[in-house]
Amino acid sequence: MAGDPRTSGVARRAYRARAKAIWETNGGICEICREPLDMKVPWPDPDSFVADHVTPITGGGRVDGAVRPAHNRCNIKRGANAHDTLGPTSRPWRKAVC
């Protein structure tokens, strides 16, 4: 795929088409919260469809790397955390002393 989907209209449409195909394959479910996605909700509504990078760009992922369907709100909440890690904790934790 040529170009950066964040800046190139042609590449962005191809990127969303690839993510939509994945959305159709997985039954229209957000891969983060596992709730249904409605493709008719316009972006940037929190419930709108986005193509979430499995490996975040800031974590070494590629713009044209693996994507999965997600709600905009879920993708924002996940941020740059990998799909199998937790976000920040509510307070700092110390190691247990046994």
C-alpha cells in the first residue's frame, strides 16, 4: 500500500476498506470491548468504527500493519498499549516483600 493512511486519501480509503473487510469477517464486533460496531455511526463519534493497529505505531507497529475493527472510544482508551497489556494503574504499586 502506498502512502501513509493518515495523510493520503487513496491510501486511507484502502486502509479503511481492509479494516472493513476484517469487520465483516469477524461479524461486526469491536475487538477491544467485544460489543457490536455500527458502520453507520459517523467518525469522530465515540461509537464510530476505526481501524485499530494491533501493534501500536508508537510501539513499533507499521502504518500498513495488522489492523482490527474497534470503536473510536475503545481505541482512544487503549491508547498506545499493546492489546495484551493493561493501561496505567490507578496508583503506583510497590513490589511485595515476602
